[in-house]
Amino acid sequence: MIPGDLAARLRMLTEASFFSGEPNVAPLARVKAITDQLPAFTPGQRVIANLQTAYPGNTYQARIGGRDVTLALPQAANAGDTLELVVSHVTPRAVFATLAQPTTSTGTAAATPALSQTGRLISFLLTGQPAAQTAALNGGQPMLAAAPQGPGDSALLASRLSTALEQSGLFYESHQARWLAGKLDTAALMQEPQGRSPTPPATPAAAPGGTETITTPRAANEGLAPIPERLLPLVHQQLDAVATQNFVWQGQVWPGQTMEWEIEDPAADGRSGDEPDENWTSTLRLTLPRLGGVEARLHLTPAGVAMRLIADSDTTRQALTAAEPRLADALAATDVPLTGLVAELRSPP
């Protein structure tokens, strides 16, 4: 006879067998010791190195990212050089690296900025192609042939940076509107990359024999000339600037001196089309031979310019603070008052 509580007994037996066994535990593994010298660089990483001291065998005491490292290069260099390098491998004793890219005919190499993630996405959605390498100002060449030696060279550098940005092609459509309004010369417009593009052949309006043809919108779109391949990097950079409301350029201002230049319009999102462009933010990042890494953030307004200087070392911070009166006098001579200056030490990562 089947007992009436059979179901309850079976459930109790099942639960007892489930909890009677102990779960399998993996054997203990030896814990690996954590080294006190974690690698600071990874193979393939691009770095800017300032060579402090040269040693035999193409090894150098260099400063990279605010840290002193022993650097090994495949070719000879001089103390005081600033090089853009690609890390090949790292050992506990030294960082091995090579030049970032082949040198140009003038013996210099220029770096180009990378598009932001938003810019790459918009570029792919609009063009159906991955983002190409971005364009460089001044044809990728240094702005000056040598480091500036006086106020005249500094003014020349500022003028060339302004001209290179204006003729970069980033603002070509805006310049076209000014040209149509008679506010810009044709010669100035033709200095931009788009203006130097060959004119596509005209599409005939009628078929042979005088018979008129009806052009549908689809046919008209198919007849549009594609964007020249050499302009694709510039188009991608334009899309990135529209998406982020800022422009970033990295290159050589003079041979051996790399600078990163960022221009941002902080009021672009909240300003109507009739309001003037009165406030701009510009950031410069350099690694100088004597001062080391310095970042200058400039906020431009109709009242003048306010600066925030960020140094990699406290010695540089003190030197920048002590030079504030001379900087204020130099800016006042150009009718740009210094409305404020703060020099601070960069926070550790």
C-alpha cells in the first residue's frame, strides 16, 4: 500500500541528498607577487620625450609625461631635443622607442589630431566610411624654421597660426557665405583646400538632337560629383568640430617643439544666431626644454584674457607665478589686458 505522505518523504530525501554533499572547491593556487615597478608605458603608445642627458649607446635620461625615464633609441640624438616617439617595448631598466613617423624633407615630423568618438560616429553615418586620418595645419610643416628669439618671432608665430587655421578649410562654407556677400576676396577663398579642388565637368542639360530630358531628383543626386578622396580627412575633421564645438590641432610650432592647440566655443550651445562670438576658450599644451610640461588655459572675453597655468613641477609653477608682471605688461602692450592669472601644480593621475 502506498503511504499517503509519500510525496513529502520523497521531497525530504531529495533535500537531504542535496545538502549532504559538499561543493567542489578548486585547489589553492600560488599568489603571484606584485612587482613594485609596474610598466608605465605600453607598446605602440605615442609619447613626447624631452631628452635631458645623453649616454653612450644611444641611451638617454628623458622626461616623458612628467616622469624621468631611461630611454633607448635606435639612432643618435642630442640632449635638449624634443621627440615624438612610439614605444616598442619596456623593460625594468629602460623604455625602448622609435620615431613616431618618418621625417619630412626638412627633417621634421608633424603629428595630427585624432577625431573624437562622436565625430567618428557622425562621420560614418553621413559618409558610410570610417574616419580617415585628419588634416594638419600648414601642410604638416613647422610654423617657424627655428625657436622664436624675440617679440618679432612671437608675433610671426601668432600670425602664421591664425593664417593656417583660417586657410585650413574647416570654415570653408562660412567663408563661402562671406564671399557671396562680398566680404571676402576670391583669392583668399582659393587658398583653402576646397578652393584648390578641380572643377567637375558640367552635366549636359539636353540630349543629342535637341530632345529635352527630364531630370528626376534621383538622377540629379546620382550626377553629383563625389567628394575628392584627398578632402575626406578634412570633411571628417569638420564633422568632428561640429559635433564637439571645438578644434584640436597637434603639430610642431618649430622643429623639435610639439604643441597641442585646442579652441573651444563654450557658449555655442546656449547662444542664438544673432549673438556675437564674444567668449572663447583656448588651451595650449607644451613640453618645454627648461620648464617641462606646461598647460595654459586661456579664456578670452571683451574685457581681456584670464589664464590658468598648470605645471608638471612646483619649480615651474613658481617661475610662472613670478613672471606674471612681465606677462601682464606684454599683453597690455598689445591691448589685451590680463584679467587674472592662476599658476598651479598638476594633480597626480
